[in-house]
Amino acid sequence: MRVITRVVLMCLMGMTACKSTAATGPADEAPEPPWPQAPPGPNTTSPFPIDRGDDGSGTPGSYKGLALRLVDNGQPAVTPVDGIIGFVCIGMSNSLRECTDFQNRVRTEFAGQINPAVRVINCAVGGHAIELWNDPAFDAKLWDACITQRLPEAGVRLDQVRVLWHKAADDPTPGPGNTPLPTYPSPGSDYASFFANLSTFSTRVHGKFPSVNAVYTSSRSYGGFAGNAAARGEPLSYEEGHALNQWLLTHAAVDGVWYGWAAYLWAPSCDTGITNKSGVCYDRVDYVSDGVHPSTSGQDKISHMLHARFLKEPWYRKP
């Protein structure tokens, strides 16, 4: 039995070790069954919001044996430094658009509800998904540019960066010849690739942002409208949410940094009549022409989900 499986068993037995497990690096693998106990309800092979499994026995409780319940790693201790809580967004093009919208609303629509110490800095870079944030060859354009350019522009020092919002995604998801990577639980799946990438990413964070307290992570939103389904479609977008959920189960803290869910952004097409726990579904109009990047209405939905999620945190709420 692999080591990470033993950690999962310890979590299931109610032991506290699952709250302090560190990533082991690129070789870290997705845990084997048994999974955490699933909510009541049948197992499904069709994507269903992970945050809806506890609705009752009339809705699915698991997807391909994976529990439909978001891992809860509790609340991190986030404190200001000289009156500032630096909040840095990291990711690629969707993150860039979504953080820009969220940042604007923090200054306007949401301002009355937010701790004035919070400063949002958008360090997302289009076309640069988690694989490139993991690659030291891209540090100058990504991590270093954030630290030496974006932070000073916002009037935030490196030691004042206390929170990261990581909109995490693999890219590209196709395999050789642009063929789709297999779905979970097949060997070589995008699920397994994303799990390993999350582990590598976590080993880099503290070295780049030594004062960070917490990393809140979101996975992809709905990919069913994507023109390039092999790279962006379903169920790959959905299954990356499960990979993140399972990763968080055994990585509540890495190098002293808390890791947990930000907003769960995935939801199905509104045609299904199903929403995620936030009451959100997606229409084609929520995406621009490529079916991947959020339109104004899509950004609106995501910003409100992020705001609602962070309002649960004392450091974010207005005192």
C-alpha cells in the first residue's frame, strides 16, 4: 500500500495527521481507494457538482466512486502586515479575466463588505497554466514579474503577501497527436496529471512568497461549450475538480502554508436544470466565442462566487 493511501486511512480514522501532510513533489500520486465516505445517494458516471452530494439520497453521492463532497480544511490564520493583507491571483487567461473583474468589484460593489486591509494583485498570465508555473524556466515571466513588478505597482511588499487565489488548470490537456487524455480512472489520465502538478506547485509557493499564510484554490468552470473539446472539454474540466478535492484531502498544509478550496466554480449547462451549491449554472452567453474564456456575464458569476466564499473568512470580512 502506498504511503499516501495510509494517510487517507488515517484521515478516515479521525487522526490529525491528515492536517499536516506535505507534498512529496512531482512523484506524488493520487491516493488509491478507499476514498472518504461518500454522501448518501447513487454513484454516477455523469458529471454532477461536487458540492451537491449532501443534498440527500435523491441526488448522486459519488462520481466513479469519488465522493461528491468538498474537502473542508478549516480556516487559516491570516493576519495583516503593517495594515495590509496582500491577496495575489495566480493562473492563466481565465484567471486573468476573472481576477480583473473581481479586483474591480472589490474596489466598488463589494467594498463595503471587505476588510480595507485587503489588496488584490492580479499576477495571472494568459497562456500560462500550472505546468509553466511549475517550470523554473518561466519564473522570470511569472513569479518574478509578479514580485518585482505587480506588487510594487499595487504598493504591496513581498512580506505583505498573505493570501494566494490559485485558479488551477492543466493546459494543454490533450495527449500526443491532440488526442484527449483518458478520463479517470484510466492510467495517464488528466486527473492524475493535475494531481501531480498541484503537488509540484505547492513545493514552490513558500520559496516565492515566504510570508504567505494561505492558498485558496479553484479548479476549472464548465468546459462543455469549448470549441476544442480535446483540450478544454468535459469531463476533463470537471474531473480536475475531483483531483483538486482529493489532493486537498492529504495536503491541508505544505511548508507551513494552509491549502483549501476557494469557490467551487464548476457547474453544468443551465439546460440540465442543475446548479452548483451557489445556485450557478452556465449558459453559452457566459463564454466568449471560443467557449472557454468567460464573457462579462460569466465573470460576474465567478466574482460573486469568490466574494461569497471569502466572506466566510474573518480576514476578508469588514471588521
